[in-house]
Amino acid sequence: MKRSSGFTLIELLVTVTIVAILSVIAMPMMELVVQRNKEQELKTALWQIRGAIDAYKQATDDGRIAKLVGESGYPKSLDDLVQGADNMKDPKKAKIYFLRRLPRDPLVSDPALSASETWGKRSYESGPDSPQEGADVFDIYPLSSGVGLNGIPYREW
């Protein structure tokens, strides 16, 4: 018995059904992979910005960045980390830079917002339970109200 080179209707339906089932199974896995990647980007961005804030504060404490009496020594804005500050110990007052660019919060999808606007900011004078913006930037946090795969709300990362 010689078989034709084309698919029969039943073979075609079985193939389409199998592909549809595999697609339904794969979708939640892909969503999980996308969320895991965004969370990894978030952790990296938080680590970079917080490290730059700490380096700025250390440079201020070391006298390399000018500080007025009563100031905390933390940057006044996140943009200060990219724009740099004059090195007071250098005769030429060369700038000290802390970040090449400010990372965006990967959980914020609004392209109209600047990178700085995607983060919540906590000033040195603000309490940890209800972070508020102020005269400086002591810490940052994600503005997303979601919960991570680890069960911890993003705002607490």
C-alpha cells in the first residue's frame, strides 16, 4: 500500500492539538522566566545604586566632596551619582563619578519616566517604616507594589 506524501486530516488535527497543549504548558514557564530575569535586573540595579550612594557618602566623609555644616553627606539626588562631584583634594578639582548611568527600575514599564523617577527615594531623616523624600538620598526602593518570587514585597528589597 502506497502512502501519499500529504498529511491526513486526522494527523493534522493531532499535530495541531499537541502543539496547542505544549503552548499552554510553556506559557506559565515563560512568564516565570521573564519575572525571574526582571527580578535579577532589579537586584543588580539596587546593588549598583546603593553601592554608589555608599561610595558618595564615603567620599564626603573622607573630605573629597564638600559638605556644608548640617548636611548628611549623602547625594542630594540620584543624578548627582552620574553627574559627579568636584574632588576637593585634587588641585584641579577633577570630578569624581559614581555611576556611568543610572539604571531604571526594570519593573516600571513607563518609558516617559526618567530613570530617577522610577525609584522611590528615602532621605537620611526619614524613618525606615515610611520612607520619605527629603534633602538627600539615603536609600532607594522599588515603587512596585508586587511581590517577588521569594515572597517578599519588592518595596522591601
